[in-house]
Amino acid sequence: MSFLSPSLRLENLSTKPIMSLDHLPEEKRYNKNNIVAKWCAPINGKMYRIELEHGTTSGRRMIWVNGKEVLRRDWMFKLVGEDTFYIDQARCIIRVDPAPGFRYEYLLYIDGKSLDQYTDEQSKQYRLWVTTINGIQYRIMLDLDTLNLYINDELCQDTAEFVEGGTNTTVLHNDVEFILQTRSSGNKHSGIRHTLLANHVEIPEAKIQEIMQEPCSILST
């Protein structure tokens, strides 16, 4: 005779590892205190925050992109190695290497390039401005190849007009008027000069290299 409740019989008990997070909603699984490395990278005109959770005791490895889980491995006995994932068709790899003193080094590669190489290329392909207006932060990116303009990761519908010496591209976003002025510098080495105005006030250009080193500065955490 069994004195166990029917719900406690062996055949009714869960066979999943007790450390699995499947039963928790995604917003509950994300814990900033568990993040060991994070990066910020522009991909196809949008800015992404990439974060890694590396549980050396739990064997869990999780990758988050803008707060969304994109990869999870539980019960990993090998604490070093590579994990591959994709962001907007860009192939990304996070590599975990051993470091002196029982520590670990975390490296990010995007489309086969180290973060330093990728950053250098992006600084040549994009222009970036960051500003706050009426308590709202705006991140404006210009793709120099396509001349597409992105505001907070959204492709803008803009209106361009020819003016003396170049063009003015106007975008209205949240009742804020952004005007991108494109002018010739008059110097073949300097090329085209881009200036961004928000409600007729010039916004200083941000350095992509500095922004990518400080992901929390432009992406909410």
C-alpha cells in the first residue's frame, strides 16, 4: 500500500533538472546581477546590447540581446568554448577563454571580425548622434552607404530637398523635427560633412568607438 498522494507518485514527478528556468517567464529569467560581460554594437543601422551569463557553478550559459534570450545552455561541464547566434542575419560568436587566476575572458566576434575590427569598420560606415529631448533619449544613426536614417532603431521616412551646397533631410519624430544637413566640405580628403539639428539646435556627433565600449550609456538596462 502506498501512502503517497497520487500527485506525488514517481511517474507523476517532473524529470526536468531542478535548475531549469523553463518554468519562468523570460522577464523573470533575465537578471542583470548574473551578467558577466556585455557589449554594444550597431548592426544594419540598429544598436544592440549583447549580454552573457556564464554560471561557473551551475554550468549555465545564456546570451541576451536587448533583454531577450537568444541562447541558453544548461548543465555545461566545459566552461570554455564558443557559442554562435545571429542578429539580423549577422553571425555572432561569443568565445569564453580561460584567464589567469581561475578567471575567464569573454570575446565577441561579428561576421568573423573581432570587436576591434568590427568597431573600426562601423565607424567608417555610420554616423551617430545621441540626445535627450523632453526626457526622451534619441539615438540617430546614418548609414553612409544607403543614406538610410534610423531613430531609436526605426528606419525613418524622410523628406529630402536640395539647397545651396547640398541637401536637407527632414524627419518628424514624436513632434521633434530632425534635419540632417549634408554639405560638401570643399576638401577632397574630408569629403561630405553631415550635421544634425533637432528643433533647429545642432546635436554634437557621438563617437561610435566610445559608445560601443559603454553599452549602458545609450541602451536601457
